[in-house]
Amino acid sequence: MLLVLAASGFWFPPLADWLKLSTETFWLIILHFAASALWIHIQFSLQAVKMPRLQGKLLTVERVLVFISLSVLAITVRLDAVSAMICYTTEPLIMSLIGGWILRNFVLARFSVNWIFWRKFLVFSLPLIPFTITTYLSSGYVDAAFISKFLSTQDLGVYSVATQLNGVALQLPTLINSLLLPLFFTLHKESETQKMGQYFKHLLPTLTLFWGLFSTAVSFAAYFALPIVFGEEFAATTKPFWILFANSTLIFPLLAGYGSLSGSSSATYIPMISAIFAGSINICFNFLLIPITEFWAALGQRL
């Protein structure tokens, strides 16, 4: 948190310029960041103490509350950037307080200083810092920033619809990963790695095949449904939709197995290297695939 605040002079001005944000929104963004970080820590803590059902319930309640709050604001014509950020900040804070209260007996439990444990803890945790930061470089947030800066608002709308729908579909493999992580930790602890071998040898390939068939069917249906639901002006959404769903099939084994395996094996340097490589490639292709005339025109105006 201190690093983010200290570096705010570097990241906030370009962010505000890209997203057309006023300087008054700075503390709302910082508060949203803090609430999201705390809520993520609470969720992983619930996984660590083998309470994935409770985590799922709290996450569901949080998403429902956000949806209801935004709907009420939209109906009452009070929805703007500030009120939306308040909604996305308040609900995670509420869920964090509830989860923190449930976890109080674990957090406040007595412990002793074991330097061997702390060395293992640091080896496990340190790669997660660059991993967390560089993961966003390969996300749709960076793509949206490039599109809003160099292309049109319509292009951003097309891309946003496609990424939001793809994100909804990816909730399933993300949930699988959340459930597998504590399970793999337990299997490692109990030296029952043969069960993990059976999952990767028999079940994961089948799940990947069915996910590929599901992605194909959804993409085909979206080709006809998206223009009807969102209007003909969003017919172009189907093109990035196909690409995003094809990509989700390629990364399904990572989301539904290998990501949890690297975490449970304390090999967190593997996703760190992967995230750095993927983020670098994404940034390069964002520059390469933006129409060159738009890029040089925008660069000339800035200079």
C-alpha cells in the first residue's frame, strides 16, 4: 500500500488522462484499491482455513449487493463515476469486516517465531509481488486504456462488452482453481501426490475438451445474440469475442489445475515468470496492432 501511494505521482496522471478522471477521484481510487486488496486477502485466508463455501457465499453476496446498488443508482439517475466507485468500495469493505470477524480466532492465535518457516514463507511470497503487478499488464484494463487513448469510444464499447461476457464465463475455471488450491496443499502435506496425478492425467484433459466445446458453442450463439441484445452497432463484438474465448480454452489448464499446482508446490516463481512474459507481449502487441496513423497522430499532439 505504501509503495502504491509513494508511486502515485507516476501512475495516477496517465491513468487520469486515459480514463478522463478528475484529481478529486484520487482518494476514491486509493480507497477502492485498499478495499479490494483487503477483500482478496480475506478470501485467500478463508481458503487457507478450509472455508471455501463461506468464501463463495460472501463473494456472491458482495456481487449481488454491487449489482443492486448500481441498479438503484441507475434507476434514480444518480449513477456517475464517483457513486460507482463508492459502490465498488463499500461492499468489499463490508464483506471484509464479516470475514475478518469470522477469522479472528485464527488471526489472533498464538504463534512462535520459526526462522525456517519464515524463510520458506518469504521464498513463497516474494515472487507474488511482481506477479500481482505484472498480471495487470496482460489484462483487459491495459487494453482498454490503449483503446480509449488511440481509438474511438465505440471501439472501447465493443471491446468492453466482449471482455465482460468473457469474464463472466471465466468465473467457472477461476472457481475451480480456488477450490483446488487448498486441496492440493493438503495432498502435498499428506504425501498423496498420486491423487493429483490422476486429476492431471484423466480429469483435466476431459474438462479442457468440454470447455473448448462450450466456448465454441457460446461464441457461435453470441454471433447471432449479441447484435440482437446490444444492437447492430455492437455486431463487431463477435470478432473479439471469438478471440477471447479461444484464448480462454488455451489457458483453461492453467486456471483449472496448473496454477494451483504451482502454488501448492511453493513454485510461485513459475507464474511470476509467466506473468512478466505475458505482460511484456501484451504491451508490445498493443503498440503494434493500434493503427499506426492513430498512434503517430496522438503522439504528435502530445509532443
